[in-house]
Amino acid sequence: MATIVLSACAGTTVNYTPPNVSKGNIETERTIDADFETVWDQYVKELSKSFFVINNISKESRIINVSFSANDPTKYANCGTTTVSSKHPARGTQTFTYLAAGSSSHWIGIDGTNHIVDRVRQTDLEGRANIYIAPINSSKTLLRANARYVLGIHVKMSGVTAYHQETTNSSISFATQETGTSPDGITCVSKGVFENDLLNIVNF
């Protein structure tokens, strides 16, 4: 697995390892052994009980659009792993490792000085999916789900030993079978959890 070294301030080294991407490994459809009317009615009934938000539903076009949000994106997205090694004359060297899809906090030391900066990184995730339900024949129905995601990244830098305030906000967009990469090289892929949940709303 490749490791990308990102530039950072003096006294700090950032190593990023992207996710191992295998396209086509997420299940997006299933065939149900039941007629369309039965599957549609049961699916809508069970979907209405879930935490997903139903944005649009059209039996005529066979489409249901749903969305959700999560404060713990690591359940649904894999964005690799980041390791930060920070140096400080008094504290020495400390290493912090975190999932790039998740929130984290650590300090950054400026090499050769006594200055320390706290870095707090918070993430959130929004997902939206189209669910397609259509008859294959009189006794079989196709169920398909494809999603798009937006990972929000919010970073706040605060000086501990010297005044420093900096806030940045960015996002990474990706889809069920498509990766997304931020300008600084962070790559995200779907874990397939959202898609799997939608495919298993009903059991026949």
C-alpha cells in the first residue's frame, strides 16, 4: 500500500496512507423473489420506520430518494489513515495516528522553539441515495441502491504558547463506485454500509 508524505510546518511530519480501493466490490442490487407490488409496499413501509429521510418517492418512475447524516463518518467511509509525528524541545517527539474519515485532535510543535499549536479536526458525513425498485417478471423484483457522499472536514488551530488562530473548512465528494480526493491528497471511498442497509430494508 502506498504512503503519501504531506508537507507540514517545521517540527511536524505527516504521513498519509490512502485506502486500498477495489472497484466493484460493493453490492448495489439484489433480486427479490416476490412481485413488484408486494415488494414496493413492504419496502416503503419498512423504510418509513428507519432513520433515513425520504426526500422523494415515485412509484411511477420506480425511484425513492433518501438521505442521512452521520457524526461518525468512519462507519460509512474509508479515507485511509494519517500519522502525525510532532516534535517539541520540552515534550520530545510524539506520534498520533487517526482515521482520516474521523475526528481527531493533537498538538503540533514548532521545531527549535517552545511554541505549541493544538489542532482539532472534526468531520461529518452526508449521504444521499437513489433506490430503484422495478419488476423483472410477475414473480421477481429488482432492487438497486446507489449513493453519493460528502465528507465535511473542519480544522481549528489554536496556539498554546503563542497566539495563533486558524480555521479551515473543506469537503470531499465521492460515490458508491467512485473515489473522491481532496486538494491535499486525502482519498475517500464508500464502505458499502449505507448501500447494504438500503438493500436489506426488507427480507423475503
